[in-house]
Amino acid sequence: QVQLVESGGGLVQPGGSLRLSCAASGSIFSFNHMGWYRQAPGKQRELVATISISIGGSTNYADSVKGRFTISRDGAKNTVYLQMNSLKPEDTAVYYCNAERRLQPPYWGQGTQVTVSS
């Protein structure tokens, strides 16, 4: 059974930075894609960023985070990261790690809270 464990959330002031980590219990190369989603109170879960685990590691970002967030992967550590810079109050949400294999239901982590407030 795959486990995804997120870490790195917390409270940060507007304009600040955080780096989220998602550690997989096995090799991330068993997945096709991994990514980050977020859910703010009263809102639906939305895509933040995804990365292909294949060679090349193509990435995709929500328009709201382009230029501020960067997703990356470390195959040796079986970990995917989300570097978040220039954080805004509207980035406040629970951030979830996601991993997908072809023709299988997606895997989700337990979530990590990010709060951007002065």
C-alpha cells in the first residue's frame, strides 16, 4: 500500500516562502505523475502543480501560482517538493500530495496546513 506523507506546512507572513515535501513509501518511479492540490475552507480541492515522473519531468501549474511556485522531484529520496515563494493570503489552504498510476485510482496524502497571514 502506497503512503504519501506531506510536511513543511505552517504559518508564514505575506511575501514569505515555504517548501512542502511529499515522501512516498516506495519508488516514485512507479507513478506516472505526482502533484500538489489544495483546498481552502468552503472551496473545492484545486490543482496547484503536477510533475511527470518520467525522464524530462514536465511540469504544469495553475495560473494563480505560475512564477511563484516550483514543483520538483528527487528520485533518490522518493520525494516531491513544492517551493512556494511570494505567498499571498489567498494561498491559505490544506495542501495535499497526489500520485497517479495509469488505470488506477489516485493516491493522496493526509494534507498539510499552509496559513499566510500577518
